[in-house]
Amino acid sequence: QVQLVESGGGLVQAGGSLRLSCAASGRTFSMYHMGWFRQAPGKEREFVAQITWSGGSVYYASYADSVKGRFTLSRDNAMSTVYLQMNSLKPEDTAVYYCNANRDSRLLGSPGGTWGQGTQVTVSS
């Protein structure tokens, strides 16, 4: 089972950019489906983006409607890392961002998967 460590959060003005990283331990990282979720104060954790493995070297990324066109998810299996490039940030993107890993794509976001500790993203207006 992998362990996850997020980094890259911080304070940015609206319209700015940040890149979050999620570094994983373990030798089977390429076989894990990976997702990003976020939780704003007083709100439930919500889906942001995921990149799922369909076999071989084929991966598919999908996004929440609220971030589509602004966020880009990618992975570097050699570095066992996934990246979330966030552009055109808005104050409503302010949240703690969590990385999640699961061998079953249907279970991404479930409590039973592996979660990182979270990284704070704050977007000022």
C-alpha cells in the first residue's frame, strides 16, 4: 500500500496559479488510480479530479465541472508523483486539498483508500 505526501499549497491572489504535488511511496504506484479532493471550511469534502489507469500506459483524467478548463492533472510514474496544475484560481477554490489513492477506481474518495495529510490552498480576492 502506498503512502502519500502532498505539497505545493499556499496563498495566491485570484487569477493566479499553483501546482500541487502528491508524492507516493511504494513500487506499484503506476497501478494506482489517483484523485484529488478538497474540503472548504464548513463544507463536505468534494471531488476535484482523478486520473485512472486502464492498463498498460493508458490513463484517463477527469474533472469536476467547477475546475474543468482551469485545472490539469498529470502523473509521473517514474517519480511516483501526481501533479495538479491549478490556473485562474478563484476565491471559491480555497480549501484543504487531499490526494487519494486506490487500486479500485470505483472506490476513489472512499474512506478505505489511502489519503495524504492535505495541503492548504488559499485564494484571496
